[in-house]
Amino acid sequence: MARTYKDAGVDIDAGDALVERIKPLAARTRIPGVIADVGGFAGLFAVPAGMREPVLVSGTDGVGTKLEIAFAADRHETIGQDLVAMSANDVATTGARPLFFLDYYATGRLDVDRAERVMRGIAEGCRLAGCALLGGETAELPGFYARGEYDLAGFVVGIVERSEILDGRSVVPGDALIGIASTGLHANGYSLARRVLLQDAGLALDSRPESLEKPLVDVLLEPTRIYVRAIEVARAHGLAAAAHITGGGLPGNIPRVLPEGLGARIDPRRWKRHAIFDLVQRLGPVEEDEMRCTFNLGLGLVMVVPARRADGCVDALGAAGWTAARVGEVVEVVGERVTFEA
């Protein structure tokens, strides 16, 4: 009997069926500049008119082991938002407006229904970021992934005027740090959280530890917040720099947007810390320094604005629906770049 590609585990018809399901999802994210619909060999996007010195900004990321929670719970509707958020937030910290997103979805055997659920989350993430879902790639790799599992990568391209790039050069000592609340773990620290909560403590995903307001699985799969529009609000209040708080936490990410010789002094009492972080720390146990270098601890974005404009910025963010607080200040440093008040 003659062998076929399908015999080897690759179903081209399933891939084509998924593309047809993605087309209406992508259409809902269409913005001015999109030239071609999903389905071609490449996505086409026109550079916005009227810009003097447009600079393209790109970012790429994945979701990490948060995917393991989605697999275990068989819940795939929101993991795509995490994928968009991880790249869109990075791009937005430069002051760029995300233009379009492309995804890479790889699996051992393509389950069209499951993949569509993932793509719906991606489309929602694009909507929240204000960018177009321009295209992507679906790869069926028999024997490469465990049954029912997949991997994701995402790519964002944005644009900004060269004169409006947020590069931190204008940051000076005394500037205020404004933190915006996260929705929880976002997509970082899951290897440690899974080890502590599921493996060592033996908690079931459908359990509800006393400190949590909803089942553990809901907390762990809460999608990453997308901060593109928050950064737009802050730009009207002298925004000088913005840090997306991902792996490395506050100590690892804030210094990335500050000039040499400057650091941050932070007061942890100025924002609410999600119960999930305290649960991980208690059950670990995990030392506070390790928590700070692994998780966002309740702040998904930290921005730098002039001190005199900080209160107005916090008020404007609040009026726009963001939970924001003045959490510290920029200081001159010699040693540690980020310190925490007791």
C-alpha cells in the first residue's frame, strides 16, 4: 500500500480547516494598514502615513510552562492572550504602537477544535493590544510533542516616531515610579509555582485554598494584562520610561530602562499583593528575595514619570480603568539597582 503524509501523522486537510476558522477571527482584528488577509505566504502591512522618522520595533516571546496548566485543565481559551501580551507589552514599553501579530503553533497531531480555542485567545489579545492578527504558522510534528500538547510563540511589530522613543534618557533622580496592577502570575514563574503548589503541596487544580477567591485553576490561568493603552495614557503625563515586569521580577526588569548610576527605591506597602503569591511563598517555603526575582508580585508594569506629574498620572490611569499607585522613586545608586523599603 502506498504511504501518504497523513499516514506519517501530518493531516494537511486539518491544517486547511484551521486556516478557514482563523480567517474570521483575524478579520475582527483588522486595522488600517492591513493589505492581505490570512492565508497567503506572508502578511502585508502598509507603514502608516504621516510619520516623519518611523522606527519599527519588534518583539517575540512564548508562554512558557503556563501551558502545562492549560493542558492539565484542558482549557485553552485564554492562553493566546498571554502569548500576545508577552510581546505586545515589551514593544509598547518603547513607546511604539503595536501594528500586527503573527503566531507559531506547533503540535504533534493537530486538533482543529483545540487550536481554534487557542486562536480565539490570540485574536482577543490582538484586539486588546489594538493590533492586527496578520498571519502565522501551524506546524504538525508527529512524535515531537506528547499527545494533546502544543507549543506557542508570538511575534509583534510596532512603530514609533524616532523622536518619541522611550529610552529612559530623560529619567533623573527623584522621578516617581508608578506601578500598574497585574492579574496574578501573568506568564512567569510557573515552573516554581507548579513545583510548590501542584507537586510538593499536592493541591488539585479544582481546589480552592482558603486564601484564594476562586479555584486554583482559575487563578493560574488568569490571562496576562495587556498594557498598551495604559502606556498611551501615561504619555500625556511626561512618561520617561516603562518596564514590563516579567521573568526577573522588579529587580531584574526596572534597571533595564534606567540610565547607568540610577536605580529604584520601592515601597511594597503601596500596592496590593495577590493572594497567589503569598500562597506560593508560604507553601514553598520561598524566601522573599527569591519571590521578588521570580514573580511580578502584583505589578505587571512600572512606569517612570516626573514627580510633579505623578499624582495626575495616577488619577488619569484610574479614570481609564487601570489600578495604579505611586510605588517608589528613582534614586542614585552605587550597588544594588533596586532596593525595597522595610
